[in-house]
Amino acid sequence: MPISACAKTVRNTLIALAAAGFAAAGVSACDAQQGLSASGADARQVTVVGAGQVQGTPDTLTVNASMEFLGPDATAAMNQTNERQQSVIDGLVDLGIDRKDIATTAADLQPQYGSDGTAISAYRATNTVNVTIRDLAKASDTIGLIVSTGGNATRINSIAYSIEDDSELVRDARARAFEDAKDRAAQYAELSGLSLGKVISISEEGGAGPPIPVQAPRAMEAAVPLEPGQQTVGFSVTVVWELT
């Protein structure tokens, strides 16, 4: 029968040290070596992905609107655009929109070329603002004011709903994702005849959903119909558990 390396070590130790009474030390050394090998083995683990989603009602509407004029020269085009946008801003403030919720995002001036593509025929000036509406009851009136004040120079680029403070929704979605992961891990542990141990690692993905876009109004013959709908906050979490 082949002799294991450990057995050979013990035998050699016994032969060399028997006279000095060190036989027990040789056996203990081999046992300790075997114990270290066993403890260094990889622990049994299960890795699962859990998902959690919650929905909330948007409480904020953001409108991105531009005033655009075409003029024979750069100064005329820019002056007309700036004057019209200033009228819009003043009207928004009078309506109750806080100035801190009105932010200029662009002021552009571009030459326009004639049919030959070489000579400048006019200049196009654009001034763009983001308007944050926190009182949704004023949303329709706010958009109506922008369009009626801006007239044909008005460009409604985008309208989007969002949730200003979604911290509670995020906490709820995160908790649901973890519980989902834990339920999955517990099932796998039961199926494998083991128990769920301590958590080894956690990583997550996700967060608030993107703002909900709304189709921009084409005309202001009547009030703009607006519905906030629901916004989803979702999380995906990957958890590694020890199996015992």
C-alpha cells in the first residue's frame, strides 16, 4: 500500500527522535498540517440578484422653452430674442414662479446662408430657459403664458415630470430588492440542504427612473391637458451569502 507524504514524515520523525522522546511532537505536527489544509478551503456560497420597484406620483414639471428670431443682422436677431424671453421670464415671475426655478440653459446665435451656401443672408438667435413648476395646478397656465407671450417665436423643446424628493421611494425599493434577494438565497439553501449564513458582499444598481416626457403642445386654443401619471423607482441588488 502506498505511504502518504504525511505518514512518511511521521515515520522518519519517529526513527530520528525516538531516543529523545519526541515521538508525540512528530504526530502533532502532522495533525496541525492537515487542519490548516481543511480550514483554507473555499467556503460554500450562494450569489443571488434581487429586484425591487415602487411607484410614486410626480410632483414637479420641468419645461424647456426657447425664444427664436431670425434677423437681418446679428444684433437685431439677438435683441429681439432677448426682449421676448425677458417678457416671458417677467410673466412667469408674476404668475408666481420663483426666479430660482427659471434657469437660462442656452443663448445661441448662428448665421444663415443663402441658396449658394456662401453668403450670409440672416442670423438666427435663440435663448432657452428651463422652468421648474412645483405647483402642478399652475402647470397648464404656465405653459400657456410661455406660448402666448412668446408668440410665434416660442419653441417648446421638452416637458417632463419628475419627483423632487424620492428618498423614501428609494429606501423602499432598496429594501424590497434586498428582501427579494434574501428569499431567493434562502430557497437555494433549503434546496441544497444547507442553511443561510452571514452576508459576504452586497452591490446594487438602479435608482430613480428617468423624467416622464410629455408631448409639447402644438397650439394654445385651449388649456394644455396634463397628467402626471406614475414614476417608477427601481433597484437591483446582488448579494453573496455564506452557506452553512
